[in-house]
Amino acid sequence: MSDVLLAVTGLKKYFPLKKGLLGKTYGHVKAVDGVSFAVAKGETLGIVGESGCGKSTTARVILRLIEPTAGEALLGGRDIFAMDARELRQLRRRMQIVFQDPFASLDPRMTVADIVAEPLRVHGIAAGTERRELIRDLLRTVGLSDAHMGRHPHEFSGGQRQRIGIARALSVKPELLFLDEPVSALDVSIQSQIVNLFQDLQQRYGLTYIFIAHDLAVVKHICDRIAVMYLGRVVETAATAELFTRPLHPYTQALLSAIPVPDPDAAQERILLAGDVPNPVDLPPGCRFQTRCRFKLPVCAAAEPELTDVGNGHCLACHLHRVSSN
């Protein structure tokens, strides 16, 4: 991939489980377990999967909001996980996040002007009249007006609050934005407005996005490539058109079959997954999807499949494809 902005290799995040008065560790929740991917400049990579698969944790680890257990993340060739506090503060200007809940992510005691100005103060960007003009420009860019500057978050709708969060993220002129389910808490009519805003901003500023979501219809609309996660692992990656027309992993096939079709007469095969999701504290040997897979093979219980390029930039972690292609 040319012009790689972010390259993640072998990323792991294990949360220890403790018990007793001494807090003895008796196990780990393997929230992210060996995730690797790359994002090119100006690209939008979608990360999809069920709740609890590790999508948001992956973003927070890369941003160093929580510390990694293992792995490497290179932004422009620099290792994020090797940076000290001073270097990390400089990094914050290059990477920002828009959170899922637009109300919980905004301080209810602060005005809109103060919320957007906070990153500018932290990084010493502009001051006085220049800073205030910059705040006005940011609010206008996201579809708000000067009249909103003195108001507090509770005075806005969900869509407007998300626009405030976007303005705050844009204030330091980042290269990479993590969009952590940024429209899932919004009404359907507002979702399309926010998605269109993201696309306009990307064209205007040349932004790179990592779009985390469970709504595959939205992902199909905005993303160039998609990575599918299951229980802390990436099981399939491909260009958006390739993934939607030729899903290879049984889990991806089940996810795509759940997308509603706006035609009551259209024939649609709904793939219902049987079985239980494994305990992330005590994962079974072999493929972690085997307990729900309708195509389970003997090898699936013995060895965990590696993510392998099967052609046309389509990567897959599944023993079934290897057997059928031999």
C-alpha cells in the first residue's frame, strides 16, 4: 500500500482479572489479540463487528488512551507506543477521536466556545481575538453558527452536539480521525447529515478516517476498505465493493445477511448463527469462530487460521477457504 499513514502490527490489549484482598490476577480478557492493518493517507478504513469484538478498544489503544499489552503502531513511520509524554502531546495534534455519545463526551459545565477552545489552549494554538475567530470558523465549518458559542451542551440536539465534538476534533488540524460509532446514537435522518459532513470534511482537508461501526449500510456508504473483527481478531479485510459482493468468511456472510433490504418483495437469505460466543477469558483452541460456524472442519479446532491474502488485496483468516482452494 502506497503512502501508508498508519501501520498497526500484532496489536494486543489484555485486561487482567483480579480477585481476593491481594488482587491476585487469575486471568485476562483478551479484548484485542493480534490485530494488524494499515491505512493510507486520505483513505477511510471501516472496522466492523459485533459489540465486544474489540473495535473501540483498538482505537483507544492506538491513541494511547489506554496502554497496549503488545504490538506496534507506526504513524508516519514513528512508533506511537515508544513515545514519551512530550512526544505524545505532539502526537495528539495528528490524531483525534470523535466519540459515540455526543453528550457524554462534552463537559456540561463548559460553553461551546470553551469546548472547542480547549485543545487550542492545550497546544498553544492562537490566542485572544485570533483564537475566537478560529472557533467561529470551526463552528461554521460543521454547520453551526456564532450564536451557539455561548450555549451549553444540554441546549443542543444530538446531531448538533456531535457537530460540536467534530469541531473540537478538527481544531488542532489532525491528519487522522478515529470515528467511534459517531452516528449510532443519532436519529436516522440526522445520521445521513453527519455522514455527509464527514465526507465533505475529508475532501476539504484531506483527512484519513478509521470508521468504527456496526451499521454496515453506513460503512458501505463511507468506507474505502473494511476490516471485520471477531473476538479481538481481524478475520477478513477487503475493499468495500469486494467485501460486499464476495464475502468469504462465514462470519462476514452472516453480518451482511442481516442488512435490511428496503424491498418487501426482495428475496433475502438470513444466516442465523447458532451456538454461543466463546468466553474471551478462556478462548477455545483453534479458530475462535468455530463454536458458531456452520462450515466447521476438524482443523478448525486444532489451529487458529492466520490472516492471509487470497488475491486482489482480499485477506482472510479461515481454514475453509484453504481447503476449498486446494
